Amino acid sequence: EVHLVESGGGLVQPGGSLRLSCATSGFIFSSYWMYWVRQAPGKALEWVSSINRDGATAYYADSVKGRFTISRENAKNTVYLQMNSLKSEDTALYYCAINRNGLGRGQGTQVTVSS
């Protein structure tokens, strides 16, 4: 059974940084692309970033490009999202997933950007 557990969210001021982590189990992590998606209050689930199996290739939504960095450690079955220069519009519940539609996502971790 796919099991994803997100952590690292919190309250941060605009311009601040957070690093999200996603610990995984129940599948062969190194065989899967991994994704971060988010859902802001009252909005649809939004794809944020993707990373390929060996971590060499990453893609980002235009809204986060240049500010967020996705990475992974296959030895630890973990994927990360480094978020810098956070904006109020980044406020959302963040999930990791095994596809860009949010398949397999866990409970999520809340990120709130506010002064």
C-alpha cells in the first residue's frame, strides 16, 4: 500500500523559506517520478513540481519557478520541496503524490504565508 507522509509546513512571513519533506513507503520509490501538489482554500488541486526517478530532471509550475526546488533521496525514500521567497499566494495544503493529479497523496502539510 502506498503511504506518503508530508511534513515541514508552518507559518512563515512573506519572503521566508520552508523545506517540506515527504517520507514514503509501500512502493519502489526509485521507480517513480514524484510530485508536489497543493490546494489553497476554495481552489482546485494544483500541480507544483515534478522530479524524475534519479533526481536529474525537475519541472515547476510557472508560479513557483525560480523560488522552489524539488529534490529526492532514493536511499531514504524521501522527496523534498525547498521553498524560498514565499508569497501569500503560496498559502495552501501541500501534498506529495505519485502523479500530478495527486494520486496517493497523504494528509498534507499546511503552509501559511502571512505577516
